[in-house]
Amino acid sequence: MSSTSTRHRFRDPRSTKYDFLTSVLVRCPGCEKVAHIGTAPDPSRVHDQGLFAPRRLVCRSCGMAKDWSRGGVALHRDRHAPATDPSFDARLWLQTETRHGWVWAYNLEHLDLIRRFVQASLREGIPWHDHSRRMTVVARLPAWMQQAKNRDEVLRAIARVHASLLRT
């Protein structure tokens, strides 16, 4: 462990996975390059801007554009399989497999939150008496990602994931 990592302190910002769904980087179903899923315009304003808001998948490489405006969302995923986005079921771009399991994120902000949590030697969670948002992104990370003995491996995986975006 490096001496700089011992000085890091992390406070849980109480973000949930829903906070990162407004912008998701995925593998384009058409050309396998980076595509973006964002909130689609909703002229009728029937939908809320949360989990069930209309979404649009756009790939700048091949020009694919798809809209999603209703139907089910699938947040549950197999921890031994690649992660997908909840609306289009497209594989997430920001992911890699380690010997313990998958490291994945919806977008760079999500990846950065995981990185800051993993590299911190002092992690402050939500106080036991605060019942507002108990199941945050960092509280739901697998135990192997939270263990100090895996810190370097997880940080290398996060660096690989980040570098994969720069190579595109």
C-alpha cells in the first residue's frame, strides 16, 4: 500500500445507483464501440425524470439511435456475468473482470466514486441512527471490493476500465 493511500478519507455521499442512470456508457449493439444512453426528450411530460424516464441510446460511430419509453427495467444482474444497462440491456462499457468478480460502473462519475471509496483507508459510512438512505452505492459494493487486501487489484481494474474509454 502506498503512503498516499493511508491519508485518504472517504465519506459516503449517499448516492444510489439510480443517481447514475441519467447518463450511461454502453457497448453499441450495432458496432461494439462506445455508445451513450441518456434521458430522451419527453414532449408529453407524462413520464417522471427518474428510473422510468424515456431513454435514448446513441452511437456516434455507426449512427445507431434507439428510443426506450416504457416497459420493464432490469436492475438485478448476475455477479458472475457482465453488467448491462437497465433499459436496453446493452453491455456496459466501463467494466472489467477480476479474479474475484466484475468491476463495473454506469459512467465516469460512478467509476470515480468507487475509486475514491476503494483507495481510502478511512471510510465513513452512514451513521447507524440515520435511516434515510441506507443502501448506497458504496454500501452495496461486494465484500471483496471493500477489503484492504484487494485494494491494489481493484484500483488496477478501475484504471484498466478508465483506460478503455481513452482508447476509443
